[in-house]
Amino acid sequence: MKIFSGTARRLQAAGLAAVLSVGAIAAPAGRMAAVQRTTLAASKKIELSKSALTLKAGTSKKIRLKNVSTKKRTKIKWATSDKKTVSITVNKKNRSVVTVKAKKKGTATVTAQLSGKKYKCKVTVKSAEMTPAPTPQIIYVEVTPAPTASPVPASTATPAPQGNLTFQSDVTAEMLNASYWAELTENPDEVMVSSGEIEEINQAILAKSETHTNDLLNISETFPATARKEALAAALISEVKEGRANGKTLYLDGVEVEDMDAFFEPMYNNILNAETEEQEKVKYALCTKSVEIKMAPLDGLVGFSAKDTDDEFVDSRLNVNEPFVVEAVTADGAYYWGRTVNCSGWVRADHMAVCGSKEEWKSMWTGKGEDILVVTTDQITMAPSAYSKELSRIELHLGTVLPLVPENEIPESIDGRGTWYNYVVYVPTRDENGGFVKSMALVSMNREVSIGYLPFTKRNVLHVAFSCLGDRYGWGGMMDLMDCSLYTRDIYRCFGFELPRNTTWQIETPTENVDLSGMTDEEKRKTIDALEPGTLLMFSGHITMYIGSTGGKQYVISDMGSAAETESVSADAVVKSIFCVSVNSLDVRRRNGNTWLSEMKMAVRPWKR
């Protein structure tokens, strides 16, 4: 069963974090020389990845002009000799790649022109064969409502959803509402933890090394810049090429990487050739548009197959206005390497704004109480702007925190709009040099937001979690999405918690953990029944959130990959690809045939009772 986590595939935990530790910041000269010898290969011959191609009408395939430097890619001109037979779509991020689509029977030539030379691929299109339509993978089931542990008041009953909505067979339509689960628990509106206690928990998380969190406010303001870039260049080879890739075949935007040395060499040079001093000051930056945090300075989706839906080089994602401490810049200035509160890696520089001072930086993200606005739903799209491209249609994701503009500083209009019925917030934007600009923007009052962090109640936790129900899964936060541990982390951000980033780091939260690994299934059921909604339940490779028990079954919500529904261990586990935020009982099974219940290893309360 392929349930993804924010865990085993993370570079920072034992790889790059070790490389960048105080004692290992400078790679030995011998190691650096060896890396240079093995990776700085001579320029290879420029050629197309395919010189001839046969496709059926209606199908497509990507081809690439190989061994073209990053700077020259923008100069490539693509053409097709017959647009009615074959069309081409140039990859916007990497012009050396095009998608060739077969339209009707015939032949055509796709040509790439660079520096006066032409590189041709003959495309033969055959008629499409008529095949039966595939059987839908979604199985529609008639759901018999499960008996509840205690009667639910009629006032909370919700009509069954209409249309072709489907869900796990143990789930009924009424279970798709947070209010259903809130009414099953005692004192759903009681505040379980105060804001002061949450701050104490955050400090305890920062103090525990196993959580891999960063105390950004107290990080050293200077760092050994030359040693840092050398260590990062060496880590690209040892931890990414020889570690993450580890002999696997890589695909960039669906096109096979045929020469690993040629693939990694430009990135290696881009890191190592940056101009640095022995000691430099860190740069304090803020995220202006949500951005992926990667283990290499590279755009495009890197997969282990042509149809891999995961970007295997993505580690996490930054929301708008999240802080970032910059400690390295690539030679072309396109990427920053640095640290967030709970992660480190490479980000696109054009999605970051560098502040003029540490105090200016702090003022944007350290506010509390009624001085901040918190996004408490999966996503808000800000209004389009005819005046500010930087603010137009910005996506504000779950857990985004923005400072409110003081009432005495609010102008009569912003971007040509009056401010009535809107919250006025500060949003970080960039000037022409990438510097921080403190811009004002409007957030409509009908959006799901909170002034100040939400009170930490069971009802509120459930409501925030269910606001994402059905949202698509995205490994590491790719494509502005969430994986399982980013989902739980962003839920808790709405209440002021700063949880660790990954599954194995989240279970290190120094609060109240319950070890489930040595229990029988019945012992686990009794233990989980006694937990509060919002408790995190973890098994190897996945983390979920407990929402309640009913009909003798325990239920969770999580951003999941796949699961199987079977009646017995002996039955075949037919695994269904889900890849979205889902509600399910712990009786679903993994690929190995075991139920989620039997696989559960740890229950984590991120708070103290």
C-alpha cells in the first residue's frame, strides 16, 4: 500500500542536516576534488532524445533536445512541418522539452533549431484503435448508516449529499460533517489549552533536537558562506544524486534523464560558482507566493517513472508570509537555500522578498492576538487586481498568518476599492530587486478566517480538518497541495502550534504520547476510544487525525494515498488510489492485508492535559 508520509524520503533528517552541522560544514578538499572529477564532465553532443517516433492518433509523448545549457534553452525554436498531423507544446519551465501530440494519420517532422543548427525527429502517426472504455475505478456503494454510540440530536442531522458523491463503505453521509463528530464528544466547545500553554509547547518543541525545528529568532546572524556553498554542492552529489536517486532512473517532466552527470552538473556548478565571502550575514526573507522547498535548485517535476505523480525532490512548502533565513544563493541568483521553522532546502528566489532588517522581518510574522488574521480553511484566493500584479489572485493556504493593518493606518481605498466589509491586511511583496515591500490587501469578511488564533476546542479542530475534505493529495506540498504531515501541521497552525514537519518528527513532540505498538487490536480500540478528537495517530509511513468512534469502529481523517476495503485477512486486498483528504474507519487495510488499526504504533497529543 502506498501511503505517503512526510518522513522517510526527507533529506534533512540524517543527510543534509549532517552535512551542514557545525563539525562538518566544510567538505574535505579530497572529497571536493573527487566530486568535481566525477561530475564536471565535458560538454556532450547536442541531439534530440528521439530521431524517429511512432504514435497512435490521440496519444502524445515528450522529446527533449539533450545537453543544452540552461542559458541556451530559452533560444531553442521548435516547429512542426504539419500542424494538422502533429502538434507540439513547449514546456514553459524548460524549453528543451516539448510534448508531441499525434492528431491524425500521416507523417510530420518536428524540428528544434538552436544556433543555426536544426535537429529533426520524424513522427509517424497511425490511426487510433477503437478499444472498450475502461471500467471506472470508483465503486459506488449503498451505505447503511452505522449505529452510533450515543444518539445524535436531530438538530445536527444533515441530508445525504446529492449527485454521485462516493466515500468509504464504513462512512455514512452524516459523517462527512464536522458537527456530527463534535456532538459525539464531551464538552466540544471547552478550551483545552490556553494560548500561553501553546507557546510553552512550541518552545519545548524547539528545544528538542529530534523534532528538527529551527529557532529562527535566535539563529546566528552570520555564517561561513564559502564553506556553506561547498557543503551544499557536495551534498547535492552525496545526498541527492548518490542518495535520493541512488541508481534509480529519473524523469524530468516525464522525459527520461539519460545522462545523470549532465543532469546534476549544471546544478552543482550553479551552487559552487556563486560569489561568496568567508563570513557573510544571513538574509531575512518572507514568502510572497507559496513555494516548494526542494532538495536541489531545480524547476520541473522529478519522478522515478514517466507517470510519477510525486515530485521526488520536494520536501515541503512555504505559505505566504512564512519566514525564511537565507544562507546560500545560486550563481544565477534564481534559488535561495535556507531554513524555515521546521525545514531547510532550496526555494525559488522570485517567490521570496528579502527584508531590509531583522526587525522589519519579525514584525510581519510574530504578531499575536487581535493583531493577526489566520486562514482557517483549505484555501482562499485573493481578488484579482488591475493595479498590483504581485497581489492579484494570491493563494492563501490553510494556516497562513497575516498581520492586520492598524485602524488608524487604513486608507480610504486599496487598489481602487473601498475597504467596507473587508479585513485589511499586510502582505509581503517584492520590488524590482527582490526586496521586501509591505503592501496592503483586502480579505473579504465572508472568507473562513479568524482574528487571532482559533481557541483550541474539539469542535474547532474538527471544523478546520473537515474544511479540506476531498482536497487532492500532493507529496511534500507540491502543486500548492498537502501531504499527510503537512496537513496535520497546517491544521494545528490555526491554533498557534508550530509542529515539526514530518511524521517521525511530529511523534517526537514533547507532550503526551501513547505507545500502541505492543497492544492487541482490542486494546488499541479501547485506548483510541478514550482519546480526544484531534489526537494524531501514526503508523509507519502515514499520520492521521482521530475524529471519534461510533458503531464499535474508530474513525480518522487524513491526507492519504491509497487503501483497501476487505472483510477478512484472507480476502484479496484490492488497493484503491484515493490521493485526497479522506474520512475512513481504521478497518481499511494496507497492501500487506493488515488493517490500519493493527498497524497503529503511536498516538500523539500535541498538547498537555
